[in-house]
Amino acid sequence: MNPVYLDYAATTPMDARVRDAMTQAMAELYGNPSSLYAAGRAAKSTVEKARRQVAALIGAKPEEIFFTSGGSESDNWALKGIAFARRASGKAFGVVTSAIEHPAILRTSEWLERQGVPVTRLPVDGEGVVAPEALERTLSSLDGNVELSQGVGIVSIMMANNEVGTMEPVRELAEIAHNHGAIFHTDAVQAAGHISIDVEAFGVDALSLTAHKFCGPKGIGALYIRRGVLIDSLIHGGEQERGLRAGTENVPAIVGLGCAAEVAAAELEEEGKRLTELRDLLEARVRTIMGCVVHGSQNAERRLPGTLNFSIAGIHHDALLIRLDRAGFAVSAGSACSAGSLEPSHVLAAMGVPAEEAQSAVRVSLGRWTTEADVLAFADALEQAVSSMRAL
């Protein structure tokens, strides 16, 4: 039996179309995009094509897309760059985020606090949702309180959670942020390429994404920055990316990101429907196991199409994952960025999930090459593993 990969939220296999496009770029596009001769112009043209492809995926203008090394850099740049640019210009620069963000936002927020930037973290409810009312209350309490907050300059709330798949009410949250004069950033690393995104309709001012979450290469991502938003550079040097992000462009990786974005955009609706059906099929089977609890939004439409997070009473996830791996199934206990940590998931803790239950949590994330046969085989293996563990 070939191993069945069910951890697409951690990373995805590369699509053959992306691989072919990158292989051609590596063979043919050797020029530096900043050079004026033909080889440089060819590379530059391809980079700009990829910029248009990424922009189309999220409803942005090409000139609002800036290439980065991935989601973590994009998140760091958004928070640090906007906060420092606003502080330098005399504008409010405090940060409001949530308790369930990816470590790229959480650790960046902690660093900003050490630099004198005030940070407020919003709680979530038991389904992992940031309530718009909570943001409104927080911003209202902080407005004008210079001693406490130096004003709120940026609100950063993820579009969809990487562990439980809950999708946040981004449109409402962005509107509230704007009503209080704040910039709104969203970490869309888990959402981009999987759900329909329109930055104009959503009202977001900055958005992070990365290619390897939608069947593109690792080490390449993008930050959308709405025209007119003040932001400082994170990486200084040359004049690449319109003077905001220095460094010679990684042309093959950028080509891969652009191709992956185009493929995802073309297949988004059909693939989303297919994955939702498979997720619901798996969830129905999982819920038949005694002591099973599903985490995240209980409204399936408010969860990412391919993500299912659940706990099974009395079953520690480490032991279960080992058994499932031996049976040929790759799943995880949560975020790959927290793998190896002995602490319970900060996401589940923020949702009020008891520590013992959190230590049983398993995340199954489906993707482009997941089949119904894979889902049914996994459900069988899960039931057998739980039964044998409980028999010990």
C-alpha cells in the first residue's frame, strides 16, 4: 500500500504543471530581472506575469503584489513594516491581533512589544471565531488612550485557522478596523488557493500568502499591500520590488508561485466542492467513534473545505499518529510549526478545550490528490487503531 498523505495544511505536493513551469524557467530564464539586456528582460517579463497571476487569485492589482520568501516573512513584514512606518509618520501604531494566530504573527507581536509597540490580543469563542463585537469593544476602549495604546494602527486577524480550519468574519472585522482608523492585515496562508478571496470586497489592506500551501514550491510567497498603505522595508539593499523588498528575484520560484496561483484559481470552485464532500464524509465516520469531539466551527460552511480537527477521549495523539503512520497514513496533531512542542495547542487552549482533550487532537487535511478511497481507508484505519489502543 502506498502511503496516503493527509496533511495538506502543513504543506502540499507540487503540481506537475508547476514543476514543469519551474523546470523550464531554470533552464531558460537565467538572466537577472534587473538587467536591461534581453536575458534580463525575459526574466523580468516572466516575473511580472507571475505577479499578475497572483493578483488575479485574490482580486488585487499586480502593482500591489510583492514577492517574499513565504508566509512567515510576509507576516513579519506586514506587522513590523506597517507599525514602524506609522510610528515614524506620527500615526497610531499599536497592534491588535488574536490569540489563535500562527506563530509568525504571535512571535512577531511579542518582538514588537519589546520594541515599545503595544499589542492587544483578542480572545476567541469555543469555535475559534473572533467576534466582531469583541474587536469593536477593544478598539473603542483603546481609541485615544495614548498612555495605554499609542492608538491602534494595525489589526491583524487570520482569514482561516491552520489547526481547526475555522474561517474568520474578515469582511466585518476589516470594516470595524477602518472605522477606527486602523489598517487591516490578514494571514491568508491557509485560505489562499482554497477559498474565493477578493481583497477589494473583503476590504483588507494587507494579505499574506505562500505557494506551498496550494501545490506550489516552498520558499516563495507574497504580500499584498493596498496602494497608499504606509509600510517600511523589512529587507534593505537594492531596488527590487519597487524599492520595498531587496534581493535578486528567485525567478523559478516566482514562476512556480504564479503557475500554482493560476491553476488554483481555475479549479477553485470545483475542487472546493469536492474537498467539502470528502471532509463531510470523513467527519460523519469520525463522529461515530465513541468519545469523539470535532473542533472548530460547527457550521461546516465556516470551515476550510479540506480541514478536520478532532479529539478522541483517552487516546493521546502521539501514540495514535505513530499507529496511523505505520498503517500508511500521514496526518498531524496540529501546526507543523509547533511540532515537537510538549505544550498543548495554543489554538485549542484559546478555544477553551481542556488540556487532556487537546492532547488527543488530530488534524486531517485533504487536498488535490485525496480520493474517496483514501478517506474511507483512513477512517477504517483510525477505527482499528483506536479499538486496539483501547484494548490495551
